[in-house]
Amino acid sequence: LWDCNWAQGGAEAGLRDHGRKEYSRRRRRRASEPSLKITAFLAWRLRSRSLLCGAAYLYLLAFALLSVSCWWHLFSEKATTAAAENSENMAAAKATPRLVKAFVPGQKMMEGGGVPVYRTIGTSAMRNLDPFLMLDEFKSPSKDASMGFPDHPHRGFETCTIMLKGSVEHRDHGGNKGLVGPGGIQFMSAGRGIVHSEFPKSKGDDMLWGFQLWINLPRKDKMCTPRYQDYEADKIPIFSGESHSVRVFSGEHSGVKGPVALKIPGFLLDVRLEAGGSFSHDFPEHWNSFAYVYDAEGNGTLAGAPPRVRESHIFDHKGSLLEASTEGTLKFLLFGAEPIKEPIVQYGPFVMNTEEEIQQAFMDFRTGKLQASEVEMMK
């Protein structure tokens, strides 16, 4: 019995002890729950803040990279531009000057209805300078040139009429007509054929002063559609430098581009220097080039030689830089172009590649086929 009571008492004691332990455990758990919640909350806040910090860091990193990229782009562009300018300046500094290798004086002759001209290129002294075929200067009172240039044909080349004073009217077989006044130019591509006339419109003692340049066409363009390009003085762009100016008819000089479209790479310039002025123009060494001096006073140099009025100055191929300077006044026409390097067969107003083509041109003119071509007037 004692054992049973003891056992029963022990069991009860054990239950009471277990209950106390369970009660204590539950109290500890309830006491710890707020700290656990606080800990969990703090952990969540830390994780959220870490994510926000990470996002902010990535944003700042991306912004920094973008800023660096923009600055690098700007720096690279400026560096490239500076390098290009420096390269151009160094190239100009290192460029070898072209020099005069020959002078061709003007030969007086009568053309058209009896108009006096002075011819340099296209004479026995220089038959041609590929692709340039002829250069005439006409300078006389208008009354001495009133006979003008009656209807005459052309085929296989281009002409450029440059007026300094006076005016000339042209008409062609297609009924087209135009007037070239002081400072203006007319550029004509004869192509497969054109018949036209040119007569001065200025009268009496008014000076008629101008030039006509003939330029060959490559074989592939000799039978192209005839066309005109007329430009008055105010349509000719001008580069103005210190004590000099350049009227750009065709090609480019110092970023100024001319309106005339040539069939071959080249340039046509009117250069005018005042006292103390200097001029330079860089172009490929293998191009043929020459200048015609139409006015000069005082000491000066053109391609290393004193300029000669009413003469063509033929330049060598030993350099790419053409230079001129003067202590007084110097005015000249400057022409340069890539040579075509094809056979030139010329008979009067026809310029082709073979004798057979010249004969065909005469036959087409006699039969009226040549002047049946349509003519394009370019604006």
C-alpha cells in the first residue's frame, strides 16, 4: 500500500513537476515571441534596405558609366577633329610646291566673223594639255567684235565662256537662248552635237572682255545629251581671304564649292590678289594644270616665277601645292583636272577619238542629224 501510495504520490509529483516545466516553457516562449517578431521585422527591414541600397548603387553605377561614355565620345570627337586639322596643316606644311615648267604666250588670231582673240592652249606652241584643248581671250571694244560668232557646230567636248566685262548672247538650234553678263559664265556640253551662235550685246566702245575654254570629254561621254549651264555673277560663290578672293566656278577651294558640274574631276577658279595677298591651292600631283594671267602690277610670284600677263603658265607635276603672292595686283584664271589619257583627234569644232568618228561628225552635220539633238537647259 505504501508502495502504491508512494507510486501514486510520485506520479502526481511527476505530473506537477512536468506541469511546472511546461508552464515555464510556455512563459519563456510567450516572453520571447516579441523579440522574435522584432528580430524578424529588423531582418526584413535590413533585407529591404539592402535591396534599395543595391538598386541605388546599380543606378549610380549606370549613371557614372553613361557619363563617362558621353564625355569619352565628346573627347574622342574633338580629338579626331583636332587630329584631322593637324593632319591637314601638316600635309600643307609638307606639300611640295608646283613650279612653272613652261610659258605659252598668246597668239593673236581672228575667229568667228572676225573677232580678234589671243590663243595660248590650242596653238603650235601647245596643242593641248589633256583634258584642256583651247583657251582664248577676247578683249576689245564691242564694236570691233560686233560680227560675233555666227552659227557653228560642236561635238565631243565642253566649252566654258567666262565674262569679265560686256555681255554675250547665245542661241542654239533648239531655240534656246541666254545672256551672259559681266562676271557671269556659261558652261556648255556639246556632247553628241549642237549648233549655236554667240554675239556681243554690249555696243560701241563698251569693253567686251572674256575667255573661252575648251575641255575634252571622255569617250563614254562624247555622245551625251547637249546641255547648258548659265550662271550670272551673283550665282558664283566667292571665297574671301586676307587680301585675296577666289571665284569658284567649278570644283572646290577652302570649302567653297562651285556650281558647274564637270564630267571629269577638276576645278575652274578666278583668283584675285591685292597688295600683300597670298594664295595657295592643293590638288593631286598627277593632274594637269595651268594659269592664265590677265592682269598684274608690281612684284609678285606665281608658282615660283614672276607672272606674265596674257600668257599661260604651265605647271609641273613635282608637287601638289600651287602658291602665288604679290606686292601689287595679280589676277589669273586657274584650271586643273585629271587627264583623260585617251586619243585626241580634233578637226575644227569636232573633237573625237578616231578619224572615222570625225568623218561621221561631218556627215551628221551635213545631213542635219547632228543638229537634231535635244538640248538640256540646266537651272
